[in-house]
Amino acid sequence: MKNISPLTLCLCLLMLSSCRTVGAMLDDLDSMSVPTISINREPRIEDLAESHSCPEVRVIEELGTYNEFSDPGRTRANELVSRVTISGTRVSCQMDAQTAIVDLNVTFQGALGPDARRSNAEKPSFTYPFFVAIASPQGKIMAKEVFAASMSYGAGENQHTYRENIRQIIPIEKNEKSGHFKILLGFQLADEQLSYNRAVIKAEKKKAQQQKAASAPKPKAVSGPNPAQSSIERESLKAQPTNLTGGHWGR
């Protein structure tokens, strides 16, 4: 099990607005640089109690899948090397008056693409960088740690499941509740990978909307003029973060 150093909360975060978009969180994750600060005390086991208010765990939609192509500039299906998705999370937590101890179990589901190996005898291995970040009750990204999910495929194996256990120790200030914090997960992506994920998400949601519309019962004909039709195509994705230059996203 891997441990993340305890994190210190900045008092100035209390002044920030609680209305935070996913795009704003992406900007914070991309630009932040938080020093590691040690806590002066260790929580006593006898003081810990099972908490019914664990921090909420979320996988950021645009960062939940890592696609690797032979040529990063081209995203053709026949040039896909591998794909891995954060497919599940489990969380348990304990707390005392000043500390929340959160244990995460993260499941990764990997698959090889057509360009992963030259023969079935090959045993390719991959390492995928992913992050765990803490968001304050106000929605501000306070800290972030980067890990690596390693997958090794056997000869002829095209799918693989990997699980990672991670412990987060979060200091809880007076009048704060652990359930108001959020733990965010996602992969470290290059700009091209992020753009590809956004395009796939948009296409999938559009297809789902079209299928839903096609299966809906047709309205009965009514007399009188036809109601005005909207020409606006609405999207549920948040605005793209403005800071997406300079190498792998999230550094």
C-alpha cells in the first residue's frame, strides 16, 4: 500500500467561491505546485472510529481513459497500441477529530490494440501515469500526487486488470467535515490525448441522444402553426481548460 504525505489546508481557500466547474478544476490541477508538509502528530489507533461520511471519490470524465497510439498525432483505430480505463473505485475511511484516513482501491481495465505486438509470443508491458488529487469543500484543488499503474500482458493476452491500493491522510480543520472533501482521479494526459478523449465523449453522447430521440414515441399531430424549432446543439461537457499547453497535462 502506498502512502501520500499529509497535506496542509490553506486558510485562504475559505474565501473562494463554492461554484467550481470541472474546467476550473482541470486548470488548478494543471498549474498547481503544492509542497509536502508533515503533520506533527500521528493519529492514535484507539482514537480512530469508522466514518459514515467519507470524502466523495470522482473520476474526471475527460481524464478517465488513457489511449496510446503508435503516432500520437494520428488516432486511427488500427494504430492503437493500448487503452486503459479507471473502471472502478472502492473507499473506506476512519477519522478522529483532526484527521481523515481514507483507503482507496482503484481498478484499472486495460486492453491491447492492433499495434501492441508483432506476434502473439510477445509480452508487452506498459506504465500509465495517473493522479490522485484532493479538493477542498469549496472545490479548490489543494494537492495532487502522481502514481503509475503498471500492466504486463502475457503471450496471447489482450486484456488485463490491475488494482492499486492508496491511502490518503487528510487533516481536518475545526468546523470542517471529511464528507465535504472530494478525491479526484484521472490519468496524466498529453494535449493530443485529452483532445481525443473529449472528441470520443462528445460523439458517444450525441449518439446516445440520437438513439433516445429515435426510440421516443412520436407526438400526436396537432392543428395550428408548428412550434419554433431550436437550432442550438447543447453539450453537457464543460468548457475546455485554457491552460493545456506545455507537455503532459496535469504537471
